Amino acid sequence: MAPTKKHHNDDPWSSSDDEEDDDSDDENIELDAEIPFYSICSYCHTDASTSPKFDTLALALDHDTNNYGFDFLATLLKCNIEGDEFFEGAIVLINKSRQFIKDNQAKFSGKELGQELNNYIKDHKFDDENDMQYYKPVLADDSMLMCIDELCDLSKRQSEQKSRADVTAAGNKAEPESDHKMEQLQSQISMLERQLARAKEYIAALAYDDDDNSMCDDDSKNVDVDENVDEKVISAKQKNKAPDNDTYYFTSYSHTGIHETMLRDTVRTAAYEEAILSNADSLFRDKIVLDIGCGTGVLSLFCAKAGAKKVIAIDNSDIIQQAREIIELNGYSSVITCVRGKCEDLIANSALPLDGQTVDIIVSEWMGYALFFETMLPSVMVARDALMTPGTGSMFPNVAKIYLEGCNETERLDYWDDVHGLNMTPMKERMVSELTHDAHVEVVSDSNIVTCRKEIIEFDLNTCKDEDLDFEAPFELHLRDGISRNEVQIHSLVISFDIDFAVPNSKPVHFSTGCQCTPTHWKQTQLWFDPLHNCPVINKEAGDIMKGVFRMKRNVENHRAIDMSVIWEVGRGSGSQWERISDGLLKRSLIA
């Protein structure tokens, strides 16, 4: 399907209902509008109205293949764009192809145009420096750029089909093997068997505990092992082990400081307390509750106070020992059972004291910086799908929303121009270099926010799927009311989230981590542009807006970290009258 613009009112390009400054712009935006797909080769850059439109990405790609001989998916495969580079590589290829068509469609047509494009792509390999220009969209509101994940799926499907076809073709061409060929194969089999034996030795060596003396000690002293074990095995054992991100994550919650910080966050703790206790009769009394990541047990205690008949508190850090003591000290040990372990493992091994029962409520404080940092929600969703009572059970909270807004911190940058009468501008360059390296978690003052706060995505925590948590979403930012400057630089994009306890027939409770509210321990997450060399500038008098596509996904090497990227542009007008003033690509990560 074509990407649909959706929001509170199914319209992502409009602002939220409470922002009066966008009302006039919203009149020009069609609600529930689907953005059509345009193929690469058939789009007319001189008269867009004559270009054929397609309802799906696959149809647009097939049109180019059948009518122009340009197979975009096959071209992607030939370019060897894989893994984490696929997103950026696909963007470059889309825009590079569209730019070629724009420059040459007056010279060629039909299959000849497609062949020229094929030749051009073949002769112009990917080059990080020269391809920077192709991060800028050639076609405004290009649906292909909004559906890179779908493009990835189609590419994988075509690759698998090609592999199967190659295997079938190879089988059809096979001839009876000669005696010489059989001898070669037998020789290869013997060699592979020897390699397999050595591999087993290698794996066995790696399986030894570090404390064992069978391989080597920490000081790399002489090693006494079987002479058949390869030196490479010993070398591999002596190398540092790959980091265990789960162990690091759970161990971090063994420290008192992190629990004190969360408990002292009155916005967070008071919201959970109010949501649970004010809904004692409607949700918790005589119900079975599962608390995932219980920490000190505070949420479990709230649930017990609200009348729950059974609470199972899970945590995989040793803080659970203190939780047991706290629960007993407060007189709820007959209601609350603490279980240590990883949620998925406990469920798989039927290690929870449920006796075949399901749970009515799953309560958890799983949120991280920018909502998804630390990637705890998937574990909670495993419990939801395996243990929650169908139809009547609920996650608590049950709704989460991510917001985006633009920030200007001129005073922070200008500080270095005059520090006690001294010019320290070299520090400004250093600071900017640090700020643009990764995403940053800071409390951002509302006085520095210069755009509207725009909701970019909402999650129904009772129904969302694991794959929904890696997402891309369009956004549009307008200057706030009361901005006196005519030209405003956007130094950073600020990410925050809101949480709702809004189960039907209950008292709703809400809290926000936005800059406009009381700061929480989550603070806000900032994605900095380079304010000294290239950042968006919005002209108030000209009616400029900033729009683009925001993408968040789990880091490939460490699933508890998150990678974020933003394709953005600043311009004015709408539809075919849109005039792009500037654009770019922003990529930042939150690393655990």
C-alpha cells in the first residue's frame, strides 16, 4: 500500500490538536490522503500530472522492469548493498536514478532510457564523498524514500528467488560425474572432515571457563594442551570475549544509585502510584499481576495495596534480594512472589508460579531514553503474548507516543565568544564536534524550543509487534507562536515521549517527558546538527516549514542501543508548489 498520512486525526503533516499556530496550514492538507508511488523511469519531471501513479511500491518497480528494462531490485543486489548500509544505499540509488532520469528523459525514452540508466549506474560506483548530494530527495514527498523497509523486504525476496533459480539451473545442467570427478569430491570430503574435526576442537577450547587452567591463565604463561590442538585455538582463547550486552544491562541495575534515581523521579513514580491505586477496584482487586523488571518492588507493592490477589515480581539483577526484604518488611510477602531470571527464559521453562493461570495485568516500567533505549519492551511483549488473559488482560501503561521538536541554543554556542573577557572560540568547535558525534541525553529548556512539539508515532502496547519497534515516520515542524526572530536556526531535534494509562473503564493517568513539563530521569534526547557549518534555517516571514522522515531502529551489534536517522528538508509552499530551500541527512546513535 502507499504510505498513509496518519496522526490524531490520521494526518502526520499537521500538528497536534492543541497547537493553534498550524491551523491555517492544516486547511491545505487532505486528511487520510495516500501518497502515490511514482516509478523511477516513467515520472515526468516537467509535468508531474502526466506521470502514472501506483498504489504499491511493487507495482511501481514492476512498471520500470516491464516497460523500461530497469530492474531496481536487481540493481540493488548487484551493488551489494546489505545490512546496516542498506538504508543509506537505497536512498542514494533512488535519488541517483531519479536525477539521471530528470537530466536525460528528453534525450531517451522507453527501453533505451532504461538501458542508459543501467549503464550509468554500472559506471558510477557508490562513493561516500561524491554520493552525499544524493541524500537530498530529487522528488518531493517521494514515497519510495518513506518505504525503505518494504524495499528491503522486496529485495530479500528477489534475492531468495534468484538463489533458488540458480540452484535449479545448476541441477538441470549437471552431468554424470566421471571417475576423476568422484575422486576430487572424495578428496574434498576428506579435507572437510578434517576441518570439521579441527573446528570441534576449536569450539571445545572456547567453551572452557576462564577460571579453568586447561588452556591458559590471565598472565598468558606457558600452555600445556594436547599437541593436536592448533595454535590458532590457543590464540583465539586468549583473545577477549565479545561483550555480553545482556549481562552488562542486567548488572547495571544491581547498583543502588539507579534505583534511587528512578524512585526520586516523582513524575514517574507518582504517575504509576496514582494509576494503580486510583484504579484499585476497576483493574487490580482480586487480579493476578505480573511486574516485569520489578527492581526494588515498588510497583508490585502498589499493586498489592490496590488489592491484587497475586503479584509475580520478575527481575534478573541481584537487586531482587532487597526487593524480597522490602516486600516482607511491608507485610505483603503472602501476595507478592519474587522470581529472579530473564523473562523469556522463565516463560520458556515454565518457571513462574502461575499453575496454568493467565495474568490480568502486566505492569512494567520498561521505558528508556527516547522511549526504546535498552530495548526492554520486547521482553515485556513476550510475556504479554504468552501469559496475558486474551480479551480482558492489559498492559499497564497501555499507550506510548514519541514526539519531535526543534531546538535553538544560540546562547550556549555564543558563550565561548566572551568568557570573562577572553575569546575562547576554539572551544566552540570542540563542543560542536562532541555534540555531533552521537545522540545526547540532556534536560532541554522549553525556552530553547522554537518549533511545535509534533507526535510522530503512537504505540498501542496491547497489540504492537516486535517489528513495529523499528520504524520510520514522516514529520513536519512549524515555528512556535511568539518567536520574534525572522530567521531561526534549528540546532538540534529533540525527542521525548508521553505515556498513558488509559485502559477502558478506568481512570486515565498521563505523564510526559517533553521539555514543557517537569523534568524526569529520562530527560530528553537530542540529535544535534552542525550549527557552525550546516543546520536548518526556518524563515518565519516566508512561512518556511521543516519536514522529513524520522527513522529509529535497534543497533545491529548491540540490540540495546538504538540508531536514529533523519532525512530532512526546509521549504515553503505545498504539493506541486513546494519549494525546497535546504535539506540533508542526520544520523546519530544512543550507545549502551
